[in-house]
Amino acid sequence: MNTSPSASGAPVFMVGDFAVSPTLLVLGLAALILAGLILWVAAVMRSSRMRLRKEMEASQREAAAEARMAELLRAQAEMQGRLAAMADVFGTKQSEFNQAINQRLDGMSHRIGATISEQTKTTHENLRRLQERLAVIDAAQNNIQSLAKDVVGLQAILSNKQTRGAFGQSRMETIVADGLPIGAYAFQSTLSNGSRPDCTIRMPNDSPPLVVDAKFPLEAWNAIRDAETADAKKTAGQQFRRDMEVHLRDIAEKYLIPGETQDMAFLFVPSESIFAEVHENFEGIVQRAHRMRVVIVSPSLLMLSIQVIQAVLKDQRMREQAHLIQGEVIHLMEDLARLDDRTRKLQSHFLAAQKDVDMILTSADKLTKRGAKIEALEFQSGNGDEGGTARSVESKTGLLKLRVVDED
């Protein structure tokens, strides 16, 4: 480069064939300085932009971490809500199941109690009936004793023949009606020969009926009682024997019809004391009555005979209904077998239900423990990290410990 004066007198620098003046040189230097400043400013701005970008990326990462933290907290709250709902559902189901079991147990207890109560009621009813029967027997015995003591009053009542007949008939009808069921006897029925006995009693096994006569000749007996001398008493005794023989012959001829009635008849004496004195003082009349197939009976003997006949009739009815009783027993055994089978099935259902309840309780305990762990929020980190850098993040409450993984 050469230097030469210019026309204006300012030095000129020659750069090759090009002349450079000082002004131009100054301008060039200024341009160079300006360009350097521009480059420096650009470099500074580029550095600022890179730093700003890094700060924005860091802010974005922090925002993403916070968003992820919020999402985890929301998921945790939702999980707690679902666990609470599941616990409520399990509690409700368990309560309904327990209620159903209790209802079934209560129903079974009620049915068993009702059955026992019904059986107890039946037993008490049978005992009550037995006590009533015993009371009737005791009352009848007391009546017999009172009648034995009231002979004088009885004689006054029986002073008239019609009254005597009505009284004997009434006593006999009361004893028969009390001891036999309706249809097993008949009063004043007409036989084939036109005679009308005081009572006919139906016998079992389609046998002919038994005739009972209540017309005891009491006039001669009262004459014996009223006689004051030995001769009068002897005469009254002979009259009583004749009257008894006539009456026994009438019974044998009128009421002992072969094939229609029994070959034996009853002569009812409406007083225990008269019955005892006849057997004690008039043994010949009793023997003659036996030979004529007529049995002299007192109220107690007639009642005993009625009870025997009733037992025989009951036994006959039971034999007639034996096949029905056997069928009912078979049905009863079938019902008992069904009851036993259903009871065993119910027992197996109870055992299965108890097993299911134990399994449900075990599952509930597991859920309770797992819910307690979730409620405590104890999450343990793994031994190794894969695919990113892991760091621990602690919540503001100090209870939440999570691992946040930054992935590229």
C-alpha cells in the first residue's frame, strides 16, 4: 500500500489500484466497529434467548411436575372415594346378609316354637279331658254315696208307682247317655213282638242289642221296710218274691228274643242299698234271675257295664278304622322323612352360609388392611430406575412421598 498526497492535500492510501482517503478509512473503521458491536449484541441476545428458553423449559417441566402431582392427588382422592364406596357396599351387603340369616333363623325358631306350643297345648288338652273324666267319676261316686245315705228321701220319692218308674227310668237314661255316644243306645224302642223296653244298647260286631229294664217292684220292698212285726215282714217278703218272679218272667218272655236281642237282659235297681239288701237277704231271687238270664244291676254296676261296652265299641271302631289309621301313620312317616330331609338341607345351607360369611369377613379384613395402607399413603420406591431420572417429591402435608420420573 502506497501513500500519496491527493488534490486536496489530504494523504491518500493506495491499496492496490484503489486510493483510500482518511475519511473513507475512518468510515471503514467505524463500520468495522459497528459490525463488531452488532455481532456482540447479537451474541448477547442469542445467549439471553438460550437462557430464557432454558428457563421456560424449566418452568414447563415444573408446571408439568405440578400438573402430574395434582393428577396424582386427584387420582388418590378418587381412589379413596371408591374405597369408601366399596366399604359402604360391602357393609350394606354384609348387613343385608346378616339380616336375611337372622330372619330365617327367627322364622325357624318361630315355627319350632309354634310346633312345641301346639304339642304342649294338645298334651294339656288331653290332661284336661282326663281330669274332667276323673272329676265325673268322682262326682258319680259322691252321688252314689249320697244316694246310699238318702234312702229315706228316696223312699218318699218312690212312694208312687208312676213316680218310681219315672225316677228309675231317669236314673238309667242319665247313666246310659253319659257313658255311651249318641247312636249306641235307644230308649223306648219297639221290638218285633210289640214290647217296648226301657233301653236297648247296641253291641259291637253287629251283635243283637242288650235290653235294660228299669221297672223294679218297689211296693213290696217298701212293705218289708214298713212291716213292724216278724209275721208282717215275712208276708211282705213272700209278696216281694212273687212280684220279682213275675217281673223276671215278663222280662225273659218279652225282651229275650232269639236273634233280635241278647240272650241276657239287665234289671236296673235305682238304689245301691236296695241292691245290697236284695243280694244279702234274697239270694234265691238272685239265683232265679241268673237262671232266667236276667242280671240285677245297681247304678254303679250299670255304669261299669256301660264303660266296658264303650271300651268294646271303641275297640271295634278302631279295628274298623285300622286301615285308615295305618294310612295316616304312613303319611305321618312320609311327612317326618320330608321334614328330616329339609332340616338336613337347611343345616347344609347354614353351614355353607357360615363358610361364605367367614370368607367375606376374611376379604373384609384384607380390604381394611389394604385401605389402611392406602390411607397412610406408604408407597415404597423400587430398587432400580428405568428410562429416566427419578427424584422424590414430598407434599406440603408431609404424608405424600412419590417418585417423579423425568423422561427425555
